[in-house]
Amino acid sequence: MITNRTNTPHYQWGRGCAAWLLFKSANAIIKEEIMPPGTEEVPHYHAATEQFFYVCEGEAVFYLEDRKYTLRQGDFIPVKNNATHKISNQSGNSLRFLIVSFPGNESDRINV
């Protein structure tokens, strides 16, 4: 089955941010997310889950442990388990990115 944003589960988070669940199994979860300008998520970590963030459009400011990174279209950053992180959109344009989480455990999130 072909999956895209029109036929997959969708939810809103934060201040106008949106996420689409593109794939989910016990091994991995893949989401597409959009963040409007001036939005950010809460710093958090995952006890057992590793993640991979890939910027499709826009520019992200990514905080990973004690470092700050700027990611642009085509850039990606891996996040190991237990690493505190957050993504933010400090630009004037929308940010669209993919998140791959493995294993596929949605309940493995601890806000800091």
C-alpha cells in the first residue's frame, strides 16, 4: 500500500506543529513533521530508542546534549539513546523533516 500524508494517522503538537505516522513496527517508526516558524519541542531523551532526523525543507536548529547545530535541507543528525535533544525552527519559513526511531517504541520519551 502506498502511504502519504493523506492516508496515514496525523496529530498536532506544540503551537501548530503537525506529525504524520508514515510507518510503524516493533523495529522502527518513521514520521514526517512540519514546524511553523518560531516553534520548538521540549528537551527530552529516550532511554532505549535511537533516532535519525533528516531535514526535507527549511532550516532546523538542533540541540544535542550541550551542542547546538544548524541543519539545512538534505542534512541529517543521528541521536543515540539517553542523549538529551530538541529541534526548533528559529527561521521565518516552515520546517519539514523526517524522524526515524528504532526500535519502534512510542512510549520511550522522558521530558527534561
